[in-house]
Amino acid sequence: MQIWVDADACPNAIKPILFKAAERCEVMCIFVANVAVALPNNKWLTRKVVPSGFDEADLYIEQNVVPGDLVITSDIPLAADCIARGALVMTSKGEQYTLENIKQKLQMRDFMDQMRSSGFDTGGSAPYGDRDKATFANALDRLLAKRPR
């Protein structure tokens, strides 16, 4: 198992959690973004800088993820593609996307896009807080504890 992080939109608050989990579990954690992500010196952490452009990081992750890998992203289309490839997917708030719920998530995303494009103010997401961070850390620990060794 490797952990792939869609680092373009990854909250800074969860990066230390990922750093510690990668080292503790001896799992490679790859941060993919179109800019260099600052990482501590650790053999379990690496970065991949992709060209600037629409969905370049997503495309790189999708092309390189393998069954059993874990992808950290809130990008629903990327999540759907990774699930189709056999990967586990979790958001930065600790929600796991699965075969059972991804279709509904895609439909809701498309509906909200239509609402916004017709001028309706859908508001934004709530600020990332301590509760989100704790939920993410607990969900990550549970997933890593279940991984095959």
C-alpha cells in the first residue's frame, strides 16, 4: 500500500498526521501537486511535481494508483476513478468514498455545479477545524490498521 495525496487542495493541518502515519506504519506517502510541497526529511515521504494545468495532479494519481493504495482527496471525479482502479479513497475530513456511495456523491456534485452555474449561491464549505482533523486522524488510523502487511 502507498498513500497518494492530492496535495493541491490538501489542508496543511493534516500533513503532519500523514507524515507521522507514514513513518509509524512504514508506508510510502506521495504528495502530488503542481508546486513543490515542503516535506520533512523522511524516507517514507516523497513529492511529485506535475506540470501546471487543469487536473494534472489528478491525472498523475489516477495513472499511478494500484489496487489497495489509499488516495487522500476531496475531488469526487478523481475519487471515482481511483475507486474504479481498486484504491481506497478518503477525504481530508475522514469520509471514505466507496463503490456504494461514490455515484451519489458524483450526482450531488453535478447538481451543485448546475445550481452555481445558474446563479444560485450554494455557499462554501465550512472552515477546516480541530474536529475535522481528529476525524481524519482516527479514520486514517483505522484504515492503516486494516491494511495487509
